[in-house]
Amino acid sequence: MSVMGSEEAQMGRGAKTLLSPAGVAGRIKAFLGDKSDQSVAQRMAGAAFVIRVLSAGIAYVSQVLMARWMGGSEFGTYVSVWVWVLLIGHFANAGLASAAQRFLPAYAETGDEAGLRGFISGARRLGFLIATAVAVIGLAVLWQFGAWLSGDMVMPLALAALCLPMFVLTDIQDGIARSYNWTDLALGPPYLIRPVILLATMAGAHVAGFPTNAVAAMACAVVATWLAAAAQFLLLNRRLGREVAPGPSRIEPLTWLRTSLPIFLVETFYLALTYTDVVLLKQLAGPEEVAVYWAAVKTLALVAFIYFAVAAAAAHRFSEYHVAGDREKLADFLRASIRWTFFPSLAATVVILALGKPFLMMFGPDFVAGYPAMFVVSIGLLARAAVGPVERLLTMSGHQTACALIYALAFGTAVVLCFVLIPPLGMMGAAIATATALTLESILLLWITTARLGLSLGFWSRPATA
């Protein structure tokens, strides 16, 4: 009895020690000092999540203010045009942003320093040139066919084209920085600096008495995009100067594009699926309903941020393990990344849905109409979270074509369902279409990963062996 009592006393003292400030500080210090791949990835994912949450707070405040300054119709027009910037901007990088997380770890693993230096400089120039060409083509199309569009869309779309070159440069620099675990430099400029500049310039225009319409908002977006990209460029070059020794470089644009273009197809369908509901809702319903639906979807953004954060930390690790042929680490890291995605996403969904109405009321009383759509969209987000960043694993391991086909099918499903469901159901039809497409995508990704790689996505089970 005395021995048992002594052991219980020791356990009690141990628990108190762990819960004491010194114990908590010690565990935090040990976690921050742990150099293992999973700990580094967890810290990257945590940093990415914090940045996205801060960004969401800034975006939420700015969108609430802009909705009130601009009114529902102008705000809906601005949202629709900015969605086109996001879509075309991510397309115009031709997959080079994600390819950075495949090539840079591979060059480092094989000791190919000339290839490493060549990609760091050459991919950015190539992406900028491609985006500039796309912007020029877009302006030419507007010049010739702008009369076919509604008058309130032409000038905002022309300003959107001016965003593209630096938007693409930011994307590619994001991929380079992630490959070196520099989450702050990867995500800070596009998700913190850019929205702060946008809000500040728009607030300045409002206080100065300038018209606060979609044209003004897009002009502010041009300024924010260029300044954020320039700041990221300078900071990235400074940090790379300490990591990459000077020397000869090898530029291989055809090699990069042969790999990046299939990844580009994956991202094309992925992003098209992400924004199809908003784009088609604008065409089939109207700007006021787009504004309400956009607010509802943005309120759920915290769930998507978790997925984004884990994917940001995982892609280059998948590439590294695949190049090294370390199947055991690959399987362990995959299961861990799914755990990091699903359980926080589930908890966030419960909290957000519980507080959804007060959040929507911040936009205005009419925006509460989007609350039911939040429940439907959350089903699709949880389905995606249940398989984690598995599409990054597929693209980093040479299965990007199969992944692209899956996203193409999911995108086609979303388009068909939007055309069928939005006319009778409005924003609820868009929500059903999105949730259905996301669920289909997740099921197919689960199947292809098991069939092609022989890996189990069930984080509670041991990986299958090929």
C-alpha cells in the first residue's frame, strides 16, 4: 500500500509539473527545437494557419466595410471580378508555383546546385512573362468585345488584367519560399500585406470622398498586388542569398513546363471547382445574391484554412520522400497530415456553424439569408478534409494526370449541377452543387491513392505495402 501510495504521489507531482508554467514552457521549447520532419511540418502548418486566420480577420473586416461603403450590387461586381483575378492568376503561373515544391527538393536531394539556382531565377521570369502575355491578350479581348459585357464590368476587368503579372510572381515566390520552410515569406505578402494595403487604400478613398465603387476597389487591388509582390521579391532574394551559394545556373524551361503543365491542369480544375459556384451564381442569379453567398462561404473559410495550412507544409515533404524512395516515411507523413487536417476541420466547422448568424449579421441583416447554405457547403469541406492533402502527394509523386482527371470530373459535376440547381434554388443550389462535387472528388482521390500508390488514407490503420 505504501509503495502504491508513493507511486500515486509521484504521478500527481509529475502531472502538476507538466501543467505548471515551467512545464508548459519546457514542452513548447522542446517542440520548437525539434528538427524532425514531422515537427517542422507541424510548425509550418501552424504558422500557415495563423497567417490565414489573421488574413481572414483582415479580409472579414475589409469586406464588411467595403460591402457597406459600396452597396450590395457594386460589392457583388467587385467580388466577381476579383474571383477572375484569382482564377486566371493561378492559371497563368502554368503550374510553376507548385512545381517549385517538386523541383527544388529534388535538386537539393541530388546536389544539383546549377539546376537549383536556375529554377529560382528562371521560373520567376518565365511566370512573369506568361502572365504578362495573358494580361495583354485579356486587354485586347476587352477592347474588341467589351461592348458585349455590361458596362459596370469592363473597367474593373481591365484593371484586373494589370494585377496578373505581379499576382503570378507572388504565387511562384510562394512556392519557392515553402520549399525552404519559410512560411512567413511565402504567405505573409499575399495574405497579410496585400489585404492590408487594399483596405488602407480603399479606406483612404472613402474618407477622401472618392466614389467607392467596383472600379475604385479594383484600382486599390492593383496597387496592393504590385506593392506586396515587390516586397516579397526583395525579402526572398535577401534570404536566398544566405542559403544558395553563387555560381553557374542551368535554365531548363522545357523540362520545367513538361512537369508543371500536368500540375497546372490539376490546379486549373481545382481552382475552377473552388470558384465555379460564385461565377455561375453571378450569371444565373445576380450580384446581390452573389454578395450574400460570398459572405456565407467566406465565413466558412476557417475550415478551408486548415486544409490549406497542412497542404502548404506537406507538398515538398512528399516530393522529398518520393525522390529518396523512403516509402515508410511517406506513409507515416501521409497519415499524420490527414490527422492534422480532419480533426481541427471538424472542430472548426462545429464552432463556425454555431456562430454563423452573428458573423453574417456583421455584413448587414440581408446577409443572414446565406446561413442555410453554410451547412451544405460544410459537408463538402469535411469530405475534403477527411482525405487530407492527398492531391499534393499525387502531383509530387508523378500521378498528376490521374489527379487532373479527377478534378476535371468534379468540376464538370459542379458546372452541370449549378446550371440545373441555381435557377430554381438560387444560392442553395450553388451550395449543393459545390458540396456534391467536393464529396465526389474526395472519394475518387481516396480510390486512386489506394490503387496507384498502395497507401491507406485511414490514419487509424497501418499503410498497405505495394
